[in-house]
Amino acid sequence: MHGLIGKFRAHPGQRDTLAAILLQGINAMPGCLSYVVAEDPEDADALWITEVWDSADSHRASLALPAVREAIAKAMPLIAGFDSHVQTRPIGGHGLPAA
Amino acid sequence: MHGLIGKFRAHPGQRDTLAAILLQGINAMPGCLSYVVAEDPEDADALWITEVWDSADSHRASLALPAVREAIAKAMPLIAGFDSHVQTRPIGGHGLPAA
């Protein structure tokens, strides 16, 4: 499996709008096992995105999906920066669909 | 929802053992919506644990479950430290059970 943990920084006051965009169109991404958008309770402009994919290829392919391209185009102007971005190798857990 | 993102550091050579312990007994934790154990591909001793709970209370209550207490007791001697630990407020996503 392929995992991503990222902290996105929205422009001031834009976090809710950014979160709504990131939550659009994520239910039809082949190979996406988990995609969670979370607010940082101590940082009013920060969102944490945690993702689990069956493979890095599936993640890469998702970036070409029309709904995802549209969401990225809408989201980019709202993003001030990426505070951290980590790639992981998920090995198991609870709440993932059976492989 | 209540979320946690943590980076655990195992004592050298103990990551696989630690991961196996962390993956035990996590399927019967009431209120746990997602619990993913992932290796850090660039840090041979590091594991990332990402968790989503229906509430902070459910997470707190899980720490008293016999299976969890047993796992913590086995895991602690293998853990060299916690590199980072962030609390989040998940607002939605894909792969979470319907509320």
C-alpha cells in the first residue's frame, strides 16, 4: 500500500472552503482505500490530509481524473503552502477494505 | 470526530515487532473508525499511526480495554520515542463508515 500524510495551509479564512473542495469527488477514485480531511484544532488555517492507496500508481492515476483535476484547479488558489508532506507504506489496520 | 497522527520510533531493529503488536486487538475498539499502521520508507525505525475515532471519549475508553492494555504493555519496551504527535478534527472523507 501507499500512504500520504500532508499538512495543507489555507490562506487566512479559506480553510472551510478548501476542505469542502478537497472532499468533493473523492468517492470515485480507483484504488483509494482511505482519504480523510481533518482540521488542525490548534491552527485555524491548517488541514491534515491522510490517504491510503492500494499502490502509488493508483494515486498517480487519480491525479488525471477529471473530478480530481477540477478539484485541484479550484483548491490551488486557496492553498498558501504545504507545511509537511510525508510518504508512508501502510501495512495494515482497521477500517481499510479487505485487500 | 477525533483524530490522531503519530510518528513512533522503535528501538533499532524492532519496528516489525512493534508494528505487529500495534496491529493486534484493534478490530474490537468501539468508536474506532480507522486505525492505520504504516512504515516510514525513509526511516527504518519509524512507524506512522493514523487514527480516526467517533469521539475523544471513545479513544480514551479504548485505552482501558484489556486487549489494548496488553498491547501497550508489550509495545512500550520497543518504543524509543515519539517523534511527533498531532491531534486532529476529521471532518469527512472516503473510507470512513457512515456516521
